[in-house]
Amino acid sequence: MTSLTLWADLTEMTALICTRWNLPTITLEAWNRGKAPRCFGEAHVRERPPKIRLRLHCYGRPRRPLAESTIWATLAHELGHFVPGAFHHGPAHREATLAIAHWLRQNGKSVDTRLNI
Ligand SMILES: [Zn+2]
């Protein structure tokens, strides 16, 4: 179940990660639709301001929230695209994503890295 404070938590953690990883300020945007059931977010690395779109509900079911651990994993994955040298999917992106997921776990978030890393 998605908590009422989830969006504030996502925004706060994103700002902290941007500072810690020396990333630009990244705006989060709720994504009302996805391209496919397994597509949970999008990283707009070259847009100004840079942004991440996160889907918060099940594909095609806007009243059914995704598990928070799925949303946190998606945030880690999308933030991984902003890490220098890790833009494209591959070992560097995976390493960046896992480091961010690890940091989120250390800060009390449940991150399901089985899904999309
Ligand atoms: Zn990706």
C-alpha cells in the first residue's frame, strides 16, 4: 500500500542522492501512463530541468498503487541513468543503481531490486 508521505519521501531522497552523487537537481513527475506493464519510469537526462517520471500505479489500473518497493527500485534505476558514465543500461548503470538502492535501504526504504535492475 502506498503511504500518504511517499511522494514527499521520494522528493527528499532524490534531493539527498543528487547531493551525495553530485548530480544535477532532478525534478520528479508522477507518470499517469506507462508504455508497457514492465516500464515503471523514465529518465529525462538531457532535458532542462532534468527529470524522472515515476509511475505510481499498476499499468492500466490507475486506482491500484504499485508496491512502494517497486517505486523505490524504479527511482534507483532512473537515478542510475544520471550518474556519469552510467547513462546506458549495462554494468556501469547496474553498479550505480545498486549503489543508490543500497543507500536507500540504509535510509530505511524497501527497494525491490529484483524487478528492473
Ligand atoms: Zn533504464
